[in-house]
Amino acid sequence: QVQLVESGGGLVQPGGSLRLSCVVSGFIFRRYPMSWYRQAPGKERELVAVITSGDSRTQYPDSMKGRFTISRDNAKRTVYLQMNSLKPEDTAVYYCYALVAGYDYWGQGTQVTVSS
């Protein structure tokens, strides 16, 4: 059974940082790319970052470049999202995602709220 479990969200002041984690089970983690998405209230879910398997190359939409860093630890079956210089508009539920054998798998999400 595939499971993706996120953690690390919370309330942070503007300019602050958070590191999200997603622990994976049920498939051979090191073989698959992993992604982070987010969904803000009233908005569509959007891609935040992607990390490939193997060489762990990273990709970000232009709007996400510079403040977000995705990484992975294959030994721990974990993908991370380091978020710096957070802004109120970064407030959203952040989801971990994997496409495994043609199926979409999502975590339950972790809430990030950026507010003073």
C-alpha cells in the first residue's frame, strides 16, 4: 500500500522559514521522481517543485524559483521542501505527490500559514 505522509507545516511570520517532509512507503522510492504541490483557498492546486530519481535534478516553475528548495534522502525514503523568505501568499496546503505505475498518489497535505 502506497502512503505519502507530510509533516512540518505550521504558522510562520512573513520572512520566516519552514522545512516540510514527506515520508513514503509502499514503493521503491529511489526509482521515482517526487513533487510538491500546493493549494491555496479558492485556487487550483499548483506545482511547487520536482526532483528526479537517480541524479536528483530539481525543477521549479518560474514563480517558485529562488525561495524553495526540494531535496530527497533515499535512505530515509523522504522528500523535503525547504521554504525561505515566506510570504503571506505562500499560505496553502502543501502536498507531496508521486506517479507510480501509472497511478497518482497524494499525501494528506500539511497546512502552511504565513501571517504576522
